[in-house]
Amino acid sequence: MTAPSPLPTAQQTIDSFIAREGLAFLDRYAHAHALASGVVLAETDYADLYVAVVEHYRDTAAPASADQPTDLPAPWEQRMSTTKNKLYYYNPETRVSQWERPVGDAQTPRDGEIRASHLLVKHRDSRRPSSWRNEAITLTYDEALAQIETHRARIVAGETDLPTLARTESDCSSARTGGDLGFFSRGKMQKPFEDAAFALQVGELSGPVSTDSGVHLILRTA
């Protein structure tokens, strides 16, 4: 009888994650690890990181609760941690998770903050090719770009506006608030999104903006 293959070591498991997802993997789960152990990622070993990653995958694999609080600032979502058996809050745009409930909807900006809304169309190469609209997204990048260009043309022609379209056509959870992301400062969004948003004048609509999430239209609102 053939002996069973040995289980992969923690290091081999983590290495396989890195090989599949790239070095961005480390950044992606650093915050979850800090929440789990209070240890800075660079100071821990592979075994500790493995535990944190498994917990993070288990928790974030579940969708956001169906009964989302109406007063959560977009695009924050309330989720249940299966490892801690308690509620936590996850921002799908910044990939930040935290135990503390986000405060207010940032109606009053702090220095250096702007406000924007967006409409996101994901494609099959997006970092997470699924959304509240479609569990398995198969659009190509070119098809997603074409959809964004069509949406933009309709907005520019005055047929509709971005908040209206975002509520039905955006693959971001901020669709429920018409794409509103609230106020944010530099360093909070993906760099291409940040650069495009900060370059806009208030009331100005961007062209297509590509990030790891997909293709966006951005409307600066404040």
C-alpha cells in the first residue's frame, strides 16, 4: 500500500499562496494578521502567518450579511468572523478589516480629503472576479472597458447620471449608495484610482480608470 503523501509544511503552504498571488499577497493579509495576533507581519514566522491566513480566508470567503446596517459608511460591509464569532467590518475598496465599527459617513472632510463616487465593472482578470451582481464574472477586460465607455457616453449625453447607473450596474458594494465612497485621503485607494480622483475637479467625470479591481468611472463630488 502506498504511503500517504506528507502534508505540506506551513512554509510550503505560504509559498504556494505567494507563487499563485504574487508578493502582493503579503500586503493583502498583513492587516488580518495584525488583528489576529498583534504582531507586525515582518516580525513573525511562517507558522504564525499560516494561522492568520487561514483565519482570514475563512472569514472573508463568506459574503457580507444580508441585513446590512443602513448607517454604515459606504463601501464598508458588516461581516461575521467564524474564528472569533463576532462581527467585524470590511472595506472591499481598501481591503481593510477592523473590529471597530466605522464612524459616520464622513460628511465633514479632514484636511487633504476629497469625496467621490464611482461605478466599477469587473472582468475575469480582476483580483476578485465576483460581485453582488454576478457570482462568477467572465467578461474580458475589453468587454468591461466597452461597458464603461457606454456608461460614460450615456452620462455625458444627459440620459442618466452616475449614481443612478451605479445602483444597478456597479460591481462594487457601494452600488447601494449610488457609488458614493465618502471622503478619503491619499493612500486609502489603489494608486491609479487615487491619482485619477485627485486630478478631477469637483463635478468632473473621469474617463475609464483601470485598477486591480476592474475598470471604473469616477465622479468627484467634493
